[in-house]
Amino acid sequence: MAILRGGRRIGNYDIRLGLPRDKSLVDVAGDPRLKRKPGGSGTINRFIQQINQGEGFSRTNRYIVRINPPARTEGGNNDLESGTTLENIDMMCNKVTMPNRDINTATARTYGPAREMPYAYSYSGSVEMSFYGDKFLRQRLFFENWQKKLIDLETHDMKYYDSYVGSMDIYQLGQFDVEAEAAQRDGPEAAQGRPIPKPKPTDNASVTYGVRLFEVYPQTIGSYDYTYGSENEQVILPVTLNFRTWINLTIDQIDGATIGKSRGDVPTIKASKDFGLFSGILGKLPPELRRAGRDILQTTRRSLPIGRVTGGRLFPPFS
């Protein structure tokens, strides 16, 4: 029966109105809403889809570093510069900071609100790292040996910049859900004798992102405390490396640097400009005079009004 019924006859027509009772609970099992399957294009599903397209998230514990120190020096400690030592240093790195890149801006105002106009780019210039120390503290010895290439501990003279800088690579490693694959391989299918689906290959060791730092050298070998109260605490060696620039090994491809080599190439530092007629003369000078000569030419090129003196004509080394 209806909750409320009423009607009126108009001419040959009998018009009736009524409010029926609620029948939503009459057939609960047959409610079509219960037959809906999860899915659709909701916000959560789209978010999950984006994650799946990127094969999951990058993990901060999935990384590896490759330190490429400068070339060996005659009479140096070959044990501290061997490939075995480099492999040990790379594996003992328990923390590293990914470098940044900043765009420097200056305020420019012509009319109306000011604009922040970029004029250069810069880097922090340092990377914080830490290393596990073994029984002989070979990791500390490695960086101490590298610092000896910067300065003569007897005469306290600084050595040439080109002789002590190296490079470093930082790689992000991929990771599939290995535990889920193991559960799939050893799950109910195996117990019931059904064919076990072949697990997809993992990428635990594949490089998904990589950067290379140039002109690297150890600025600071940090301190740590010895105390009787820390019986089972291992030594963590903090190290600060300085660098000048970095590139993305995937998209920049500068000087043919690519991902996939066991170790990165040690960069060859060259003059960034060709100094024309004077380049041959500068190339025959000793390194200290050659560097000073280039600085003088660069300063002269920026400061002197050559075009005003010659009527707009430029001559080497200013062309």
C-alpha cells in the first residue's frame, strides 16, 4: 500500500496521486550497486596509474657512487689508489647528498612590477658524504692520500689544480617488488601443482638516473668521537667533497659521457676559450705562467674598448 493516496475525476479521466512505500530493502541481494566492480577513472586510480607508469617510486636507499680520483703520481701509495681500494670506497659509502643547481636572478624594473631576471647559474659547490670505516680505516687513508695531492705537508705549498681534481658519479638504482614476486613464485599455485607464472626480471642493479660531478677533490675529512660507552658502534667517517659543475648523464651527454661503464672517465681540463694568435705562445709557457697569461688576456678583453680604438675592427686575441 502507498503511504498517501488521493484522486479526483475530471471529465472522463480519473487522476490519482500517491506516495509509494520504500522498496529499497525488499531485494538487497539483487541491488545492482552491489554488483559494481572496483575501477573507473577516479582520482586514486589515476594516481596509482601514474605510479605504475613510472614503475614505482625511487628509493633513497637504492644508489651507488663511483669515485674517480686523479691519476696516480709517481712514488705514490699504489695500494690506496688501486681498483680494489676504489671498489671498497664506493661500497662503503652509506650516505651521499645529490647536488643542486641554482638559477641566479637580479631584480629588473622598467615599468610596473619588477621581474626577477636570470643572469647565471651556480652550484653549492660541495657534497656531504659518509663512509663506514673498517678495522684499518682504509677509507680515511684513501682521502688523506688524496689530500696529499693538494698540498705538500713538508713545504706547505699548494700544488697545481689540474693535478688533484677528479670526478664522481652518483647513480639512482631501480627496484621492482621482489617480495611480491617471491610470494607469487612460492604461493598457492606451487602448492596446488598449477603452472607457476614466470616472474618478471628485477632491475635491482639497473641504473635509472645518474649525474657526474666534475673537478672533485676532498675538502674536509670530518671528525668523529671515540667513547667507551659505545661498545658496538661502528666508525662513520664524514667527508666533504668540493666540485665545480655537474651534468645529467642521461639528457646532457656532454663530452660523450654515458651510463653503462664500470667507471666514469676522468675529465680532461682544457681552456674554455681559444686565444687566437696568443694561444700558441701560451701553450709553450710553464703551467703557472700559462694560467696567469690567460687571466690577463681575459681581463684585457673585457676591460679595454678595442672596438672604439680600431673603429669596430677586432684583432686576435680579441676576435
